[in-house]
Amino acid sequence: MIITDAAKEMLQESLLDSKNDCLQVKVQKTCCGSSLFFQMGKRAAEDQAVCVNEIDFVMDQEAAERTADVTVDCQNGQLILNDPAASDCSSCG
């Protein structure tokens, strides 16, 4: 995973403001394949964190493998997730 410096600044500020210390990453299965789900959280004592550009991530092996080619950037004041493996599915069912 790549976290740009612009995204790092925004993430650090958001984590501090929300009194959280990591981003938790999970792989969600949908009818269109799988997608990544990120949420702010607090690391438990047993959690193994992966640090990317000074941001701690808690994720299982599946999420770690899935995020290998992901880039998180900040554009126009918004976080942008570039995930080449994401499914292009506009509707399910």
C-alpha cells in the first residue's frame, strides 16, 4: 500500500481528532467480487499493526494481500482510494 504525504497529513489529523490510533482494513465480499473497507479504530493489545508512511493499519492476511497495489491519496480535500483490483460494478441484482 502507498499512502501519499498529502493523504498521510489528512489521516493523521482525522485520527487525532477522533481519538483513534489506527485504520482497520477488511475485505468485504459483495455480489460483484470484493472491496476494501476502511474504518478508524483503536488498536487492541493483541493487534499487529502495519505502519505505512507513519499511519498504522490493522488488517488480516487477506486484507494485507489485497492492499498490496492500493494507493491512498488526497485530491481536492478528499481521500481517494486507487485500487486497481476493485470490481467495476454499478449495481447488484
